Amino acid sequence: MDERRGRLTRDGIRIHEPVDFAGMRVAGRVAAEILDDIGSHVVPGQTTGEIDRIITAMVEARGALSATIGYKGYQHASCISVNHVVCHGIPGDKVLKDGDILNIDVTVIVDGWYGDTSRMFVAGTPSRKAERLIQVTHDALMRGIEAAKPGSTFGDIGAAIQAHVEGNRMSVVRDFCGHGLGRVFHAPPNVLHYGKPGTGPRLEEGMFFTIEPMVNLGRPETKVLADDWTAVTRDKSLSAQFEHSVGITSTGVEIFTPSPSGLFYPKLP
């Protein structure tokens, strides 16, 4: 299949054809199934490196490819971001402790289509403030998705997320954003998680992109560590993130990465 199929808007955003939704559903389901299955391995005493090893085996067992292994030199099938790590945490020797919260981000390629999703997990029992952060972040993502429909703008999505987060006295990370995808990993548009209603490109049927807000308990500023991947909160406050891949339909939006087992939101004690 030609990745150039469909047309581009004047903003460079690809408009996919109706048949393309099927490929995104399959890729999205594989990524979501992997996150469903990895949850039982997120426990105190486990290392993030072992979690990634298990994810790598899961990708291979499903006949999929990891989109991140080899991407710009990255060598893992997941990003695992613990506590104050905002995103792009590198799996390794870190041992999870009781109460740690972590985002696990997985992207797979199935028949040329990219399935990209992430969600929060908890090792043991979270603190009350961590539990609240997870809830607000999840609900902010869903409000952003609710704002995504033909005729709306990307500014409407960002504004919905920002209003919910800041209304709960937390902050939206501005240094990272969602992105277009399909038969490529990253493509226009940049999907900001803040903004003003009515601004930015207008949504059209056939647009595929991720919405993946990162929310901090403290200030929104981040910094990237010396490994050139790991982004952390500058004030060391806790951070959380949820991500879905979505497609704009004729009447609204389709989520390509729902949890088949209903586990997108973590089960808390």
C-alpha cells in the first residue's frame, strides 16, 4: 500500500481513506493488548528493564514490529517513565518501589500501520496525590477526545485539556505534543495539549493522530537529561500521561487504541 495515498491539506495533514481505518484498528488493538498484558508485571521489586524485555517478547509473539527499536538510535520496545519522568524514560536497572507511578508507552507496526498508545500503571499502592494526578490526566485526555470531530479545530482539543487540568490546579506540559501517524510514526500535525478554542487547523474526516497530554502536579517546565531522551519535571514534581491514537470520522472520532480488557485506567487498591 502506498503511504502517500489520500490527500494532504494545506497544513500538510494527510487525509486517509475510509479503508485505512481498518489497518489502524488492528495496529491499535495489538498495542493496547500488550499494555493490558504487561500490567501484572508492574509490581514493587520489578525493574523497568525486565518490563521492557517482556514487552519486546510480546511484540514478537504477535508478529508485529516495534516502532521504537532502532528509532533515532533508541534500543527498546517501550518508554517507561517513572514518577517525575515526564516522557521517554529509558528502561534499565531501576527497581520499582511501592507507590511508584509510571507511564508505559508502546508503538507497534502491523502490516505497515502504526499503533501508538500509553497509559499509567502503579506499583503497589499510590499516594492520594498521585491517584488524583492520574485521574485528572486520564479525564483530560478524554475531554480532548470529546472535542475532536469534523469542523472543530486542534485548538479546541488543546483548550479542553488545558481547562480541565488547570481547573484542578495542575499544569500541562508544553514541551511535548501529540502527532499525526498512520503508515508513518510521526507526521503533521503537532497536537498541542493547550490552546485557544477555534484556533489551528480544522479537523476533517480521515485525519489520524495521537492525543497524549502530560500533566504535572507542579509547574509545567521540563528538562531533558544527558542521555538525550529522558524528560523530567524541573521541579521534581510527579508527572502523568495517557495516550490514544484516534481517527476523525464523518460524525465524530474513533479511538484506535481502547483497552480490550477495560484496563486503560489502572485498577487502584
